[in-house]
Amino acid sequence: MADMVLIDEAIENATYAALIAGMPTGVADVYQHVPARTAPSYVVIGKIDTENQGGKDGIDVLGQVEIACFFEGPARAGLWAIMRAVFNALHDQPLSADGVVFGGCRWLNNQSDPDNNPETDNVRYLGLMNFEIWAEPAE
């Protein structure tokens, strides 16, 4: 029986590697765990959900991974640039991690929300993106 934690960890690691490889220089930093007092612009891997879609003896995992995009500035255009880079790095792109075979990564939905910063003239924007990832243990 395969270790289900390995699948979740592999999804996180493969997503992180794809984001690092696909994020254009100067658009946003990419983190698995955001250091204290980090100012936007950055992207972090958020919630990961997995569910076994396989039969009694098989494991075929449908995972969902949330990507949180943070931007601070006078307009939402910077957030759109970050979200576009995340989409291009993940949607329909091959993922890889040791011990797991990936069947694809597909964009599901986005949400965005402004939060006025009373200390500056800028607005802090949050964009949440959700992707669906199929994975199974390597034989």
C-alpha cells in the first residue's frame, strides 16, 4: 500500500518546482513557507486536498492545490501579472516528483480581493487560484 502522505508531499514539491521554473524574473517570489515580515509580491502554496479515486486495491489520487498570490500597489494589474504567470506555469504543464506519476494539472478557478492598506496609498491584493492534479504512486 502506498503512503498517501507521499502523494500530498509530491504534489506540493512538483507544484513548487513548476512555479519556480515558470515564474518570470521580477514578477513575484515563490515560497512553500513565507518568511516572517515578507512584503508582497509573492506566491505561496496554500491548501492541498487529496482524494483517492482508485478502486479497492489501487490508488489514483485527485488532488486540488490552492496558490495564493499577493501583490501590493496602486492597481490590480500587478496581481493579474502574477496570476497569469502562475496559470502559465501550471495549467496543462507536466509535473514531476520522485515516486509519483502525474496525469495532468488543470486550472479550476480564481478569486481576487483588495484590502486597503491605511499606512500607504497602496492596496494589498490577494488572488487565490485552484488547480486540479491527478497523481498515482510510481510502480
